[in-house]
Amino acid sequence: MNGKKIKIVADSSSDVTALDGVAFEYAPLKIITSEKEYVDNESLDIEEMVGDLENYKGRSSTSCPNADDWLNAFGDAERIFCVTITSNLSGCYNSAMSAKRIYEETYPDRRVFVLDSLSTGPEMALAIDKLAELIEAGESFDAICDRIVEYNKKTGLLFMLKSMKNLANNGRVSPLVAKMAGLLGICVVGKASDEGTLEPLNKCRGEQKAIHTILSHMKEMGLSKGKVKIAHCFSEDAGKALKELIQKEFAKVKVEIYRCRGLCSFYAEKGGLLVGFEKA
Ligand code: X90
């Protein structure tokens, strides 16, 4: 790819807004109520949005970028690696594939690869970091496509949720599952399934129990070294507690904590944690 303009592009559910060393652009999703439309970009005041939504009783939903939005994010890059939220819960992947077809037809010497992460948030962020690493190492376009597909199979996403109201209202989990999370003091721990759906695993009484449960799932799935990314929705303390637990047992694991941006905040809701990790 020597001399070619290379770019990584993702939808805003990855919570990544910029990268060092490699060109990056994101296509924002939108959070919509009858009163307001929130665009998930850097101008979004997430605290204000979460506060508004807490008091708002009407219907709320989200919408994914369309092909034009993706084309804007592609810009004029010649080699594009695009990462999307799971195609099983969102239209992002489909619209990115439409954009890829249009882009490659319009510019026959340019290429776009779209990775369906089958996940979201911090697991997408891990894939984005890996892409940047492979690009900086000077790997070829085709080699990077193969490597990122393999890498994505070796990463996982676990989560802890205190409310699943917005997920249920938008048909992303069954109302029955959402009911468990609605109970006072109950945290639902779950994972992104291999098919890219939301799979509840445990009902935990209290945050401490939930964090320990997340750690034991990570161990079962082969955590030992490598990277962990924790995205929290106003639950930094829980995130830090999990970070400490991990580092006490696995000194070699690098753990990063940050706040969810708009889309993940809407669905994870206050008190939610998303944990992306490398399995083995
Ligand atoms: O296209 C759209 O409108 C976006 C729909 C996204 C729906 C799901 C977002 C989930 C965000 C919640 C916990 C993690 C679940 C992971 C499942 C793969 C975060």
C-alpha cells in the first residue's frame, strides 16, 4: 500500500474519535426522541443526553448512518478499513457495504474492506487498534483483511447492565430478559454471542458480584495477557474496581478505562459497563 492514502473508518458505537499515526474517521449514529435528535459526535454532551433521557417518558430510538454518511467518512482515501457494530443488531454493516459498492464502482482503483465486528464498543476499539498496528507495520491490504478477521474471532465483549429498558423498547432484547435488569440492585452480566447478539449470562445481586462474575468469564475465555478496554456509562468506580481485580491477577494485562459515547450510553444506560478483551 506504499504511497496510498489509507484510512480506518468506524461507526460511532466504537467510542473511538481519533487515532495517533493513522487517518481515522467515524460515521455517527443518532439517538432520537420526539423532542430532540442527538448526533453521536464530539459535540454531543453525553451527560446532558443521559439526564434528558432519564426524565423523558416518551419513545426513543436510534438510527444508523446511511450509505452517504459512510461515503463522507471514506473521504478520498484509497484503501479503507471499515469496522461496524454487529449486523445482527444494527443496519450499520449493510449501509457500509452499500457505500463500499458505490465507492469501488466510482473509483475502480480504490478498495474498501468492511469488518462486521459482531460486537460493539470496546471490542470494536480493539479491532481498530489492531488495524492501526498492522497498517503501521506496512502489511498489504489483503493480509490486513485476513489478519483482522482472525483477530476479531479472538477478542470478546462482556457487559454489565443495570437497566435494559432502551434495549427492550427498541427490540434488541426480549422484554422478559429486560425485566431482570429492571429489578432493584440486579445487574445483568452477559456477552456478545458468536452470532453478534446480546446473550445474558447471569443475574447478579450488586455491582461487586457482577464485576467478579465478569472476571471469571474472562478467565474461562482465556484472558492471560494482552489488552482489556473498559467503557463505562457513569460507572467509573465499577470500571476501576474491575481494572484492579484484573491487574491483581494478571500483571501483564494492559487495562484502559474510558467513558462510553452517545450510542453506547443510550443502550448501556447509567451504571453500565462494556468490557472488550483479548482471549488468548
Ligand atoms: O442501528 C442502530 O440504530 C443501532 C442499534 C444498536 C443496538 C445495540 C447496541 C448495544 C450497545 C449494550 C450492551 C452490549 C451488547 C453487545 C451485543 C453484541 C451496548
